[in-house]
Amino acid sequence: MALQVELVSPERILYSGEADMVIARTVGGGDIAFLPGHAPFVGALEIATVTIRSGGGDELVAVHGGFVEVSGDTVTILSDVAELASQIDVERARQSKDEAERRLQSDHDAEAEGAVRRAHVRLAAAGGVTAATH
């Protein structure tokens, strides 16, 4: 038995298919893994990577907040901004990270911290660096 996974952003459906497991990081709850038969669940997502695991391997997704819902054997992820690892331009993501870190050094505020976290998550999803929280 498999999970049906739907990953949706306002612009489009990023992923629709079956998976053996979905791993996401929720606000205040840490990482949670969803398997077939999981109890119903609704949670807010952190800025982090989501792993969609199937027999064909892992699909990593950079998710910049949003919500996850599990109902029956369906996992629905709704995010304002999400990017599949295969669609991330690593060089552009590195430039964004460097710019965000420079901005954080001169203007240490929540917006600058969020920009750094988003840049690190994009690179982690793309395999460029390990995600870090600041």
C-alpha cells in the first residue's frame, strides 16, 4: 500500500504521485514521517526540506512554510513557495545565500534571518550544502 502525495503551490501542482513515506518538519513539532495508515494530521510547516520517498529514490523539496494534511492514505502539502530539488539553480541559490548572509551581518532582523534560512534550505534540497538554522 502506498501514499498518494499532492504538493501544491499557488502557481501549480509540483508533485502528484505515490510514495512509501513523506518526511516533513512541522513548526514546534520537529520532523515527522508519514506512512500508509497514518492517523489524520494537520500541521504548519517550517522552512525546511520535505522528503518524498518511494522505491525510485527520494524527491527532495525546499518548502518555505505552509501546511501538511494527512487524511486516509493521502498526504497534501500546501506551500506558498516550494521548489523541487531538480528545479533549483544551485549557483543562483548560492549567490542568494551569500547575499542574504551579508544582509544578516549588517541588518540582523527577522526578514534577514528568514532569507538566510530559505537560501540554506534551497541549497540543502539541491544537494549544495547541509541545511542550517540561524
